[in-house]
Amino acid sequence: MLPSSIDENGTASARQHLLTIVIDDCVAIDAGCLAFSCSDLQRRQIRDVVLTHPHLDHIAGLPMFIDDLFSTLDEPIRVHATREMIDILERDIFNWSIYPKFSDLSNGSGPVIEYREFSLGEKFEVQKLNIHSVAVNHKVSASGFVISGSGSTIAITGDTGETDEFWQVCSRVPNLSAVLVECAFPDEYAELARVSHHLTPTGLASELKKLENAAVPVYIINIKPMFRDRVTAEIEAFKLPNVEVLEVGEAYEF
Ligand SMILES: [Zn+2]
């Protein structure tokens, strides 16, 4: 998970404002901070961006990533998204008002953006990864993913409130290596979490009961930066087995 802010010493902060998870240095899940904190290797190699949903904290770095690479791309940035997500990006972001409409532009090598549409529930391939989209419960077209590659499988909820299908799919995966689960707000903000379709620690504990293999390691992502310490403490108080907060900027091997 790429860092999205820096602390007063100029080093990466644990505060996670934006979400980008990079797999094998070449595929990005979401593009919240993609342009801002990826490595030079990742900048050279990432040409596939898979979106969980089009909220700003998940796409903010996409326009800048394409802008930065515009003159050097010899293949387009492939944005894997549902039709609804694509329509939102084209209407609300790449519209010449917020940012250039890259789908109308090309460099000397051809188009700089290419949309690859997937439907919620569909299975598709990106590079060497097999990705299974699973609809989750958010305020807009939103997908979780079960992602397999190199002999292991992980799952990512993206942003979601209470949901069922994602856990049913995860429960059917043999040898699931990890589940990355959102938990945005502390329990005091349960009503805000409910109306914005996010989880709190109490909601998280309830959701994890739906995962049939309780031994699967669970990593928490998408904690609102203001509440990081509180949410972490509340999750620890539940003493849930195999649950820890995913460290921003750390590389994990599955
Ligand atoms: Zn969201």
C-alpha cells in the first residue's frame, strides 16, 4: 500500500488519505496516490490500474499519473473499471474542466488511456493476475476483488459497508493467503459509517464472522487518517485472531 502523505520530517506517514495497492510492481489496485508515491520502477512498469470504485481518494492520482507519463507512454494506461465507473471518470474528471480528456488525446505512439470494462461478478485477467470482481456495498458502483497469481490468492474489499457476497466468495477460496478489509471510522461514528457505507470496528468484527476460514490473516486498510489510532485501538480491543492493521509503505509477500 503506497504512502499518501508525509510527516514533518519529510518521510512517509502512516496517515492514509488515498488508496493505491501495487501488486508485483506492475498492477495498481486503485490510483488514489499512484502518481505521488510510486517508485521509479513502478512508474515505468505500471500500465494497468484496476479500480474498486471512482471516489476521489481512490482515483486522485490517476490524472496526474497519465499526465506525468503522457509524452513517454508507448502503450496506454489501461483502466479496468465497470461501465458506471468509466462514465463517472469521463463525465466528472476527464472532462477538460477538472482535467484533460485523455481519451481524446494521443501521443506519438497512440492513445494514452484505454478503458477495459468489467462487470461486477466477472472474472478477468490483468498481466499474470486472475481477478474476480465481487460487488460490495458502497455508495457507487464498487467492487472488491479476489486476486490470484504466483500460486497465492488474496482478497481486497475496497470501500464497503455490511456485505455478504464478498465473504461468501472468500469462504470458497482454498488457501486464501490474506484478506484486506476496510475499516474507516471508529465506533463513535457508526451513523456516519452507516450512511456512507463504511465499516467501524464493531461492524468489522461482525463481518469477519462471515469468513468461514477464521485462520486467514486479515489486514485492515482505509482507516480515515484522523482516526487511525482510535480505530486501531478499538480493533485491538476486540482481540480478533489474525487481524492487524496493514502498514503503509511496507512490502508484503503472499
Ligand atoms: Zn469510497
